[in-house]
Amino acid sequence: MSSSIPFERYDEEFLSLTEQVTSKLRSLDPATNNDNGSSLPPTADADLKMAHNLLLQADDLLKQMGLEARGVEDATIKRDLLGKVRDLERER
């Protein structure tokens, strides 16, 4: 099933994006800061903007995956790939 190879790369990229978003959002959690949880870190604005941009990238990636999956001619493979896209959409 050679058409799933790009989807393996997409899965890896999506996982990387979601891990980066999680990391950026965790950095905004006052409970995880070293200043006794009293304030946001000085990088809060930049971290929030980066998380937003990463989420936009993840959305674009899901759209691209959906387009490519719909372009597959084999009905079984298409169904499987669209299922992967739906699963990833639920994760975001």
C-alpha cells in the first residue's frame, strides 16, 4: 500500500505539531512556572502566538491529508486513509 507512505509522514508531522503545541501551552501554565505560580512567563505572548501558528499548520496538514485521501482510487485504501484523517481531527 504505497499510498499510505505519505500518510505515515503526515502522522509523524501531526504528532510533532501537537507535541509542540502541548509544550507551548504547558509553558503558560502558572503551576509549572518556577515563580510559585503567581504569573505568566515573560514569553507568554510569543508562546501563545507560536501555539496558534502550530495549530494552523496542523489544520492545514489535515486538509491536505483529506484532499490526498479523497484522490486515492482504491475504495478500501481511501476509506482507511479518510478514517485516519477523521481520527486525527478528533485528536486536535
